[in-house]
Amino acid sequence: MKILVVGSGGREHALVYRLAQSGHELVCAPGNPGIEALARCVAVKVDELDRIVDTARAEAVDLVVVGPEAPLVAGLADKLRAAGVPTFGPSAAGAQLEGSKAFSKEFFARHRIPTAPFEVVTDMAAVDAVIERVAGPAGRVVVKADGLAAGKGVVVARDAAEAREAAREMLEAKRFGDAGARVVIERFITGREVSVLALTDGVRLEVLPATEDHKTIFDGDTGPNTGGMGTVSPSWAGDALVARIRSEILEPTIAGLAKDAISYRGVLYAGVMVDDAGTPWLLEYNCRFGDPETQPIMARMKGDLGAVLLGAAKGEMPVGALAWDARVAVCVVVAAAGYPSTVRTGDPIGGLDAVGNDVVVFHAGTARKDGQVVSAGGRVLGVTALGISVEQARSKAYEAVDRIELGGKQVRRDIGARKARA
């Protein structure tokens, strides 16, 4: 099968890596230096929707897999399907589950999906009263820009003053432009987070092994939030909890989408907070594979992912066709100097070929300059290792990380070191 993968990050490299294991012919737009070893890369950007459609038709591909959220929100999957190209990725209407926090929270409430109490505000005059109503006994809220903000539009406020300032930055200072024209203020729920991704054709669900992300830049879950500094799969969440997430969150979502006449053939990526009583609460959905969650999932996956994604794209997804390596996968992100604020790019990267066995280095933010691989983004690499235990996998990953040369690199040293939940 000939497959076009849209995107240029670590998520897309991981997808290409897994699809290549089944012998598919792969094209990637635009790709990156890691991807080009496995696929033919074409110079088409992810926001050039019509050119992506033209490329898919000119290449006569059997399937398009859309990686990033922005083109999905902009309607790329709709354009491809209108051109007769089978596409794995939700419609623009379905992608609003990620594209609009207000839309998604109202969807959760309408379809009785457990989520934190919330309100939507559009001007500062209402903010103080909303914070007081929403905060609850803990007195804390989370402030979210409504639209896409490159993973930076969420502030977990320590108190009402910080929450008010976050709202002001979004509504009045226009820190995120139009994405912050509306703001969701929701109650802060304490607990432990888990990411659960599921493939769907709009009717059937294939729930993938749960992962645990590490969001902040520094060890001990301190410092500003990032797009993710590392992941572990399978996560601490047991089978019983994942079954609850399926029955209480994922299945009602599929039913709700069908009731609202929204086409959804793609990934449902649920960010779930599990409180101290073991109750799962849906924080948010992403409408695409997570990054860096995809890296350990693809490292462990067995079976023909391409056939499953094509089935989903056609509304006839086979369930149970995927299997999983019994080992644990740990992904450690190597970030550039300055991340997550002002990022330094263009630094040469060395040691990529000296990482050892059972380790794959996924390129997230890299480019070629004068024949040398250099940094080209905030999160540069996702070093992913397999081991018979979390300890062995993280040891292999960090050994590989230490062999990689990148000026000013930032790495969390505690990926996979959190204690198991009692």
C-alpha cells in the first residue's frame, strides 16, 4: 500500500517507523531528516491544504494519515475525502474537540461525559465571579485559551490572582491572538494524569495501551509546562481503570458524535485525570496522535497499522488486529536550549548513530544544514528505548541520551521514575 503521512515531527517519524515495518511505500509531507531514511519526503507544508490534496492525487496514494491538529481543524480531511482519497483523520467538525476548548467542554456536558465544572468567559468583567463559582473547595482553577495555542494556552493557577492574570493575558493582552478570544475556566482536579489513545472509524474503538506523559520542563514536575518531556508505556493505569475510561469516556464520546451527526475517523486522544478515589475525569481531547505519546506506543506495536488505519478511513476498521511487545517503552525528549520560551535553533547534533540496541531516536525538531543534522525546534529528539522493566528501559534511554551531542540540550532525568500508584 502507498501511504502519505502529513507532518514533520516526532509523532510522524514514529508513525512512519511503524508503517515501514509492514513494508508500505511511504511518502511524507514535508518530513524531517529522520523520516527521510524511511520515506520519500516532498516539500509540501502542512498548512498548504490544496497542495497536499494535489500531492495525494498525483502520487495515487491508497491512504493519507494526517499527523498535526492544525490542518485537521482547517478541514484537510474533508478536502481529501471530497477528492476521493481515503483519509485517517477527523473532519473539521470532529477536530473541534481539540480546536475549541469551549466546544469540547460543552460537548462533554451535553453527553454526560465526566469532566470538571467549568464556565466560558469572553470579557474580564465576568472573570472574578466565574473563578469564585468554579473553584470549589480547593480554591484553584485552570484557565484555558479556547483555540489552538501550540500546547501553551493552559495555565494551572495557584490562586485566584494568578488565574485572573492568565485570563487577562488571553482576553485583553491577546497573548494567543484569536485563540484567546474566549477562555474556559474550570475547576482544578487533583490526581494523577494518564493519556489514553483510541483509533476509531466512528463506530468501533481500538483502545491503545495507556501512556503517562511528563509535562513540565524540570524534574519533579516543576517549571513551566511544555508539549511533553517524556513518556512511559504502558502506564501505571491498570486494566480496570482503562476499562472505566473506555466505558465512561470513550464510548459516550462515540455515541455523542454520532448523535450530533459529526463524522470522526481518526484518533481520540483523551487526557484523563484520575482523582484520589480512582475516578477518571476527562480533561481534554486531542484529535490526533500525541507527541511524545506516539513514540513508545509505536515502539511496542506489532501488526499492520496501515491496514487498521485504512479500515478506519473507510468506516470498516478491524478490531483486535494489533498486538503489543511485552516490554516497556520509555521515551525521553531532548529539548533545545531556551525551551519552552525563546528557543535556540541551528545547533549541530552528533551521536545519533551510537545509541545502542533496543533504542530508536525519533526526530521531532531537526533539519539539514550543509549536510549536518541541526536543531530546528524546541523539542528536538524523542529517544525511545525498550526494556523488560521501566528501570531497564529508562536506563537504556538515558545512556543513549548521554551519547547525543547537542549544545545546551535540556533533558528531564526523572522520566519513568514516578512511584507506582498505591
